[in-house]
Amino acid sequence: MRVFAIFVLGILGFLLFWPIPVEPMKYDAPQSPGLTGDFAPNRMLDTAKMVLLPDGAIGPEDLAVGPDGVVYSADHDGTLYRIDGPKPLVLDHLSGRPLGLDVGPDGALYIADSFRGLMRWTGAGTLELLTDSIDEDPVIYANQLAVARDGTVFFSNSSDRFDPETMGGTKPTSVMTIWEQSPTGYVARRDPDGTVSKIAEGFVYTNGVALSPDEDFLLIAETGRARVHRLWLKGEKAGQSEVFLDNLPGYPDNIEAMGDGTYWMAFASPRVPAEVLMPFPFLRKIIWRLGPLVRPAPIEHGIVVQFDGTGKILRVLQDPDGRLGITTGARQVGDQFYVMTLESPGFARMPASALPDPN
């Protein structure tokens, strides 16, 4: 009996006091609207074909399009590909963990590397670091970026708390950040002269960013609060931000500006039931101590959505069976439509003619 009592006390001590890296904050999450209305489940991505990366590679998170029509992507281990042909073609081995990609007005490929910061690439063997710190504080989780016509680079840093390079990668680090609800994410800009500064702070897992056609505002995905913000860059509201899309039924990831005033955005997951525990930080600590099998995790139900500059939902395409895995971005390039993934062995592609008519 005494041994049993000691065992029970040991278990209780572990659940109540064992040190963990997360310090959950109270958050009263609004009730998810669920997959209803414009977001009602459909099977529009069923016809998308999975294009596999070579040699068992995984995780083509994002894509970028060059002025010559070349489509770039990078995998989990930092290999850079050209993906607009029948099969992905290896262009370079960058290492790190590239996430966001965009081509600048100089034709260079700009990369938000979650391990190293903001990078620039112009050909095999030319990778250079643009910035890995702001005011001597390290950029530990660069995520997505958008390059303006004058060469200014806007990029997101998902968290100032958890470094994905030392915390097991981007997926577990995103779960930690959202479970904790610490508002340490921010958006920064790198000016053409090399000056780097924060322009918006206080986000719970900052993610996708995209510029408007006139570059008068920047859209910012706040994954941990299931919403998108609009930060004004020009005009009377310059420097002000507002919620643009609120209480979404999924967690927004990359945002891709199409240049015509519309945007494609992926949901990394529908909203998870564990959100009901957000008001209870102490209970969330206990759950975290129970281990990965109990902790919340993304739901593999692919969703990509197109909307316009007023926030009107134009198209929603879904993969309810999770065939594609966790979806991270989408974009139409010419007569092809691409859907990118977090840790799947490839990306999805389908003819743009197969897209449904917009609402």
C-alpha cells in the first residue's frame, strides 16, 4: 500500500510540477463557426494530382514564381527545386529549413528560413544571409515574406519564444506557440538599404504575409488566433492595423497575392476541439506533460481559400480525407493551380480550368 501511495504521489507530482517549456496564457477563444456556409465541406481538390519530390524528400511549404515563369519550391531539408515541369528539378542544396519564398524585382529568390533568417539566392552556390537579427535580437522563426516593387522585404517571425531549430522543427514549435498563446510574433521590414525594423507586433504565431496590388497595405495571417489582419502602409491610416478576416474556421497559413486584388490562402488545419481548454492555463500544462499522444495536433483536412481585397470569399477548395496532408499554401500560375504542403512527400497540382467559378 505504501509503495502504491508513493507511486500515485509521484504521478501527481509529475503532472503538477514537472518543468515544461510552455507557459500557457489564458485565452477565451471565440466559438468556431465550423465548416459551414462558404466553408461547407467539398471535394474540389480530389482531382489534384500529387507530384512527388525526388529521393523521398518531404515538405514543399511554399512556392514562388520568377519573371520567366519558373516556379520554385524548397523541401524540409533545404533542397531547392524548379517544380513547373513534369517532375521537380533540383536546383541547389541550401540546408536550413526554408519556408516562405518570393521573387524580388531584381529577379533574385528571397527566402524566409526558419532556422537562419532572411536569405537571398540568385543561382547555385550564391545563397547569402540578409538578416538574422533586429536591433541585436535574433530572428529565430522567419516564416513567410513578400517583396515590394522597390525591393523592400516584409517578413513574419512566428515566435520570439520558441526556436524551431532547437525545438524539433516547425510543426511541433507551431503547436507549442499556439498552445501557449504567447503573443510574441511580429512582422518586420528590410529596406533596400539594409535597415531592418519591426512594423507590427503582438501576434500569436505570425504566418503568411501578402501585399496589396498598390502596396498600400499588408495582409498578415495570425495562425494562433484564426484571423487575418490588414496593416496599412500608405495613406492616412499608415501604421494602423485592423482585423480583416476574423474567427475563421481554420488556422491560416501562407497568403499568396495574385496581383489582381485577390489572394489565395491555406488553412493548416480546421479549428481543433482542444480550443475549449484555452481559458484554463493550468490544465493545459497538465495536458502538455501527458505527452505527444494527448497534446493537440493539426487535423489533416486540406483547405485553400481565395478572397478579394474586401474580404469576400470567392472560392473554397477542400481535401476532407487529408490525402494531401497539411496544406500550407496555394497559387495559380498560368494554366496550373498548385497546393503546397507541410510534411507530405510532394505538392498537388491541377489544371486551373478545373477550379470552380468564383462566388
